[in-house]
Amino acid sequence: MRLGILTGGGDCAGINAVIRAAVRRATDYGFEVVGIRRGWAGLLEPDTLPLSYDSVAGILSLGGTVLLTSRTNPFKREGGPELVMKNVQSLGLDALIAIGGEDTLGVAHKLRNYGLKAVGVPKTIDNNLSETDFTFGFDTAVNVAMNAIDEIRTTGTSHERVMIVEVMGRDAGWVAAYAGIAGGAHVILVPEQAVDIDKVCEVVLARGREGKNFTLIVVAEGAEVKSPEGQTLSLRRVDEFGHPELGGIAHLLAEEVEKRTHRETRLIVLGHTLRGATPTAFDRVLSTRLGIAAVDMVKQGKFDVTVALRGTQIVTADLESAIKPKELDLNLLKIGQIFT
Ligand code: F6P
């Protein structure tokens, strides 16, 4: 068995732990393992490296991905899927483990019609993939945000300011909701609910009336905030999967809040710090379990599936359902509202 492994889409903490576990399990089974660099790009123009028991030593705690990543979509290239399969054959790959989010796993699923035998490992800090209770990388991202919030709270309290913390989350507010609750935010804003700027300002003013001049707002980058003219903050570049490049909503929000409440307002955009951190223990254990389970699926000849966490157990599910978005549990926001 010659097994390929690739990582695609945005990186997150724990990818290297998956690679390490998968390579070690595969080696135990006597498989030969080939790392494919830069996601699907490494199968459009073959770019590989051998992976061995020893070559993955020391990467468990490392953020990022030693295989590099890209947001390349073979289905956006003329003859892309056919070229990928031609290269899969010329590289002698019998199966592939794809570590990625909805886009990377979506490509793996579509390529089954071209003969690809793939097992998916769900990865994203956004935690918005169906079939798995948590994606690895999410816990690390939340912890990074929580630690930043703790630090921001002291300076915000001292200066009696409104502090706005922007976290990643294009379409999903999971990171904002968890980080907001863990950090004791007074307002949590997510893409799943239109932002009512009047309500946000009312929280700030109501706290002020109670003599509490510090307000902490956590906002997901994808939250929809409108300008005074009613225009949504303009979207910038779009990637090959059609996703906008976001980041910076906190600036517009801060301007509006300060203008309407006359409270001094500061902001921080945590952005990629959420993705690049050292994985937490939770993510290391989850990644390790998923990496092992993915190779076990290959060994059993089960393809077009994903491995996933359900409760405390690692399970498998169809790739097709795993790439569907997992809705944010809006009850989390209700918890947040108790602490305004
Ligand atoms: O991978 C998902 C994500 O972390 C989103 O939350 C965010 O909008 C996006 O990646 C940013 O991606 P990039 O690094 O390509 O700008």
C-alpha cells in the first residue's frame, strides 16, 4: 500500500499531530507514505516527499503543517480532476488521506467519481463541519483568543474603555461564542445573527449607568455590520472556492460604537494568531486519535468517509455529509447574554 497525505485550506493547530500519528500507524502496517505538498496543488503538479517513522519525529507540538497548504481547487482548472488522477496513478498512490475543511474534503469527495480512494480528516478552527462534535484546531484557537481577552480586560478596565476583540470565523461564530463565554465578554457578535448596533450600544450605555465603564465585545470577522448609510462592509478578494478574504470588521464597529456612545473604544484583530499557535492538549489528543483512525479506515478499505469525534468516541461518517456546515448552537449566545 502506497498512501498519500495532503493538507489543504487554512492551517490550524494539530495538523502536524495528525500527520505524525497517521505516518506512524501506516508504518506499523507496513505502508509506504508519501507527503503531498501544498494540498491539491501538489497533485496538479506533482510535488511530494517521503514520510517515514523518523521524519515525523518532533512535530507533535508544532503549529502549521509540514506539508504546506494551499487553497487550490482542481475543479477550477480545465482538466484539473483528470490531471490529479493521472498524477495519483503516476505516483503509484493506492489511497489518500486528505486533511482539510469543507473545500479540501469536498474535492476529495467529488474525486471519488474519478476513482480516488480517499479518507478525510476534518480540520478547521471554525468548528463548522457536520458529523464531528469538534474539529481539531478549534480548542487551540479558542484558548488563544481567551488568553488575549484576559490580557485586554485588565487594560480595558483600567482605562474604562470599550474593548473590541475580533476573531476569525467567516461564516461561523463558534470561535467567537466559545472565546466570548470563556473570556467573559459582555457582547458576542457572530455571522449567524445580523448585528443590531443599537442593542450593542445600549449594552455599553446600560453598563455605564451602573458605573461599569468597561465593556468587552467579541466579534467574529464574518459578522455583518452595516455602515450608517446601511451598506455592509465591503468584501475584498475572493479565493478559488469563492470565499471572501475578511478581517477588519472591528474597525467599523469601533467607529460606530464610539460615535454613538461617546465611550473611548479600542480594538484588536487576532486574525491568524488563532491558527498559528501551539496545539492544546485537547487538540493534540484529538488529532492523534483522528490520524490513527484515518489510517485504520484505509487498512479496512473504507473510502469516501471521514473520521470524526462524537461524544468521546472516534467514529466514521460519509464524506458527503461531513462537509455540510454545522450550525452554531444559538443557546451559546443566550449564555453569553446572561453576563452583559
Ligand atoms: O480556515 C478557515 C479560516 O480560518 C476562516 O475563519 C478565515 O476567514 C479564513 O480561514 C482566513 O483564511 P486566509 O488565511 O486564507 O486568509
